[in-house]
Amino acid sequence: RMEFHQQPSLHVMVAAAPGIQRDALVSLLRAQPNLIVIATADDTSALRRMLAATPVEIMVLDGGILGSAGTDLIHWLRKEYPAARCVVLANRTAQCAAYKYAGADAALLKGCLDEQLLAAIAG
């Protein structure tokens, strides 16, 4: 289990379709002592609106809601929020590579180990 004890609290936004997978992801993040999930976005328009109102240090995105313009959104996020860490969960290895190339700090396959995800978030 990854520990974040030495770091100040980090605000996290999760963008993923509502459902059991998002609930599990949010629960995992909330169980970490220094991560505070302050918002969940159901889609990319909600993500853009919420980020404009509430900037965060970490964004965890489900590639499933990004659609075919996912890499464009990652480019935009990097331009608008360069200091925020951007972690994307993808369905396929090729998507991981595309998201990384677009500027994501980390891109992991859905179903990765909790430890892998937490390590990617921690940087």
C-alpha cells in the first residue's frame, strides 16, 4: 500500500462515468490519508466546468469518457492546468501510449493493481 504521509493534502478530481468502478476508485483514493477527492465529473464537459471552478493538484480520468477526442482533451488539460498531475485509466495499451504522448503524466490499463495506480498518482 502506497503511503502519502510525508506530503501535504492533495486535492483530486475524478472524471469517470457513474457506477461501481468509479465508486471503487473514489473509495480507494479517499482511503489515502493525504488525498482529498473534492469532485467527481460524469463526463468531459462536467470536468471542464468543475476544473474552472475548483482547480486541483491531481486529475484521475477514465479514458472511457474521453471518447475519440481524448488526446485533444489531454493536450488542453496540460495547457490550461500545467501544474496538475494527470493520470488516465485506459482500456488498451495503444490508448495508454496515445495519452502519454498527448501529455498525461501517467496512463495505466484499467484493472491495474491499486499499488500501481497510487504510485502513478504520487509521481
